[in-house]
Amino acid sequence: MDIDSYARFLPEAYTASWTRPVSTWWPWRGRTVHIARAPVPDASVRVMIVHGGGGYSGALWPGASVAAGEGVEVLAPDIPLYGDTVEPDPAGVRYDDWVTLLCDLVNAERAADPRPLILFGASMGGMLAYEVAARTGQISAVMATCLLDLSDPQARAAATRFAWMGRPAPTLLRAVEPVLGRVRVPIRWLADMRAMSTDPRLSRLCASDPRGGGVRVPLGFLADWMNYAHTAPEAYTGAPVTLVAPAADTWTPPELSIRFLQRISAPTELVMLKNCGHFPIEEPGLGHLRDAFIRVAAQVGQP
């Protein structure tokens, strides 16, 4: 699938306003990481888009580019298993690799460019953005559509295709990982990709995209993700966190993320994206997301 396949789902008012990215490449521990970029040398703020499972830079770019607005530099890495990143050992990829890669990328970007950096995490990318901010101390603000804390049984039930699978999943996956960890299965077997969007056509596109929702994921990755010990929200000392929660998300209901947000010790804000599903591309919520981006960028861009 190409980027235009996703851009056609933008509301008509935005179809001419999104910026096409250029592809760049970053070597990391034997991988060749693809990073989509829209350079704006005179921008005071940069935004890094962090995708989740089933997403990648090309899928998120049109909507995120519209949301970020003009005058902001945007970059979006493809995390191993997804997009155009070259991964020599797909069966060996683990969730901790994702966290470590993003931390290293943030540190490299900040060393090369001192401008404030916002992390925007979509879906499970929200917890990645939160964790990277906590670990690096290099982030000026975190924005996330979802903060799904998998230590919460209800969050695990929402994350898996069948709710009953979520509760025993961490223990079961940890038990089978030593023997079956390198076995790769389609992510749509385990996650309800039909709930990706309120538009069934977009959900089908995401689920069938060979660079996105059509990817096969190792069981060891899922075991690592389900058992990962994220920074406790009460101990979080990173950047302010804004939850931009899709109000019509039937996959990961907003109340699950709100519950985690309310425990974060740093400054927080909640913005509900009216009429938006898990993949927020509907109006008026997309406009609400754009307004939130503009406000946060203005705050961190102040001298």
C-alpha cells in the first residue's frame, strides 16, 4: 500500500494541506531504520510520530501531518517489523528493542538538533512515547491517543481480539516464549483490527497492508510487550503528557487511558476527539487534534 491509500480517508477540507515526506535512513544495531521526514529548518519545534502495532510512517503520515499543521518539522520512524525498516532477524524482535531504539533515536536527534521535540504516540505508540520521555529526559512534551497500561487486566482484555485472552496472556506467553518465541503469527489473529476505524474500509486497509496490519509478529515480542514493566505513573518525571483520546474508540475505550493519565505525577491534559475512532481521522475530532498540536507546540516553542 502507498501513502495515498491512507490520505484518501482525510476529510475533504484537508486533502490538499498535508505535506509529503522524504525518506531517510538511520543505521541502528545492524538494522537500517526508515525515517520519513518533512524538514522545516526555520521551525521552532519538531514532532516525532511513534506508531504502534499495525501502523507505520506511511499509514499515519497524512493525518499526523495535517494535525501537526504548518511551521512544525515532522519525522516518523518505522519501528522494526513495520514499514520500510530493514530488519535482519524479524523473529528476534522484542518490545524492549522498540523502547531502546526510540531512546537511542531521540538522543541522536537531540544531539544533532537542539530544537524542542514533541513525541506523538498513536495506539500502543502512546505508551512507547511515555516510556521514552521518562527514560531520556530529552522530550519537551508527550501527546498520545492511547495510554494502555497492560498491567491493568481490563486494558489487556481490550488489547486482545477476544477479551478472555487478555487476562491470562502475560503468564501464558511467558511460559511458551522459550520454545515458541520465534514463531511469527499475523497480528490480526490476536488483535481486533476490525475496530481500527469507524470506517470499515480504513480498517480493512490497515489489516491487509503488508507493511502494517498484515505483518507477522513473533510470539516473543508479544510476551515481552505483555510483561513489560513501564515506568510507574506515580514515579514519572518526564515531560507533560496530553492524552488526545478518540471519543468513539471501541477498541481501546478512552476510560482505560484516562485512568492511567490520572495517575501520572507530571502535568497532564485530556482532550477528547469527538467522533473519532481508534485511528483518529474523522471530524470534528481531527480538528480538535490539530488545535491541541498547535497549542502544545506553541507552549514548548516559547523561548
